[in-house]
Amino acid sequence: MTFRTLLILAAAVVLVFGALLAFRPGERIETAAPPGTPPALVELLPLPLPPELPRIADGPDYDRCLEMLRDDPEEAMRFAQAWDATGGGEGALHCAALAMIGLGEPDRAAERLERLAAGSRSGGLARASVYGQAAQAWMMAGDPNRAFGAVTMALTLAPTDPDLMVDRAVVLAALRRYGEALEDLDRALAQEPERVEAHVFRAAALRHLDRAAEAMGAVERALALAPENAEALLERGILRQLRGDIQGARADWERVVQLAPDSVAASLAQQNLALAELGPQGR
């Protein structure tokens, strides 16, 4: 699974699915994105090293620096700085920016990635990739407004890229612009109809638009494609509880914990289970 997929899944759990189920039947669930939550994702997610995406540079030093990021971002930063001092160019700048994410500074990383994308001599697809990484870093820094600007720039350069469409949908959901998020997800699914996470995010967007029946159809489509997808089961549990199916909701959340016990989805499923145990009087 790529960095982009992992980041989108975790960010969507926090920003799309919300604080989860501190509600009574008939109440509308509001998204909860507490200040400071996204930066915690830095400790949960791998660094952005997507080898299948366009690269901003080539060469052994670039490969070496990116490889260091996986295990030792501090060493990668030292290497990038020394390389930059000897003419490392865009490759050194890119590696240094990515190292900042691993060092817990996603806001500084995002700014550097945006500058690099704006001034790069690389092709449009490579620049779009870097803008996309900047958007992801802004999300990790808890700034979806800046993330929206970066990912929209990426889509200007690569308007048919379904990855970027899904990225922007997550950002729009964080901004509570669920209708626009749905539009981007529909565009992405028109190109890749079996993209599981897009169906899950579509279900969450539809739920926030009070279209619960359509949301259930979307999440069931995701589960038809991937029956053990933890994020899809988490979302179906929410929809089942909205319907009053407490037993079904619990079964989904318990399955999430079994399938991915160390994931963000499992943590939220456990919170839901605890709330369900308390019952309406304890919420």
C-alpha cells in the first residue's frame, strides 16, 4: 500500500468519519477534527516514498537519500543538507522536505514542497506529485485550507489523476464541503470503479449529506470489493447504528479490531464500542 493510500485512510478516519457516535438516534453526526489531531498521524504513518509516482530527480544520491527516510529521517536530513551544499539541486531539496515530515515538522515540509513544485524544471506530472505531497503534509499539520490550495494546484497540472481527486475529496471533507468531495470521488470512480477507499469516502460524504441509504449502498460496494477492509467496516458500523442496528454495528467494529488491531480505524472502533456499552444515558 502506498503512502498516499495510508495517509488518506488515516486522515479520512479522523476528518471524514468524525468523532463517532456520541449521538442519539435522530441526531445528525457532525465531523470532529480537533485542533492538533492530524499531526499525531506523523507517528502512525510511513514517510511519503511513493516509487510509482513521477520523481523530481534521478540518480544514486537521490535514491540513497529517499531510502534513508524509511529508517532514519535525521540521517536523511543531514545527507540532504550536505548534498545540497555540493549542488544536489531539486533532489536534495525534495529529500530534505520529506525528512522534515519524519522529524515532526509537516508544516515546514509543506511550505518547502510547494516552493519546490512551483519552481521546478521538471515536467507537469512530477510537479503535480510534489504539490500532492505538499497537500498531504498540510493535512498532517492540521491545515486543510492550505492543503486544498496545494492539491488544487496539483490537479491543474494533472487534471485527470484519480489519486489527486481522492486526495482533494478528503481535504474537502475536512472542510465540511461534502457535496464537492462527492463530486471529486465520483470523478475518480468513473476512472477507477473498483477503488475501494473512494467508495468508503463516498459513503462517509453521503452520510454527512443525510443520504444514509445511498451511503449504505456505497459502503456495501466497498465491502463487495474488499470484504475485510477495516475502514469500510468502521463506516458500515456507523451507518448501522444510525439505523438502530446496534448489534450489527458492534459486530462490524469488533471485526475492525480483529483485522487491524494497531490501526487508527481500530482505535476509533474501540471508542465506538465503549460508547455503545454506555448506552444513551452515558453519552
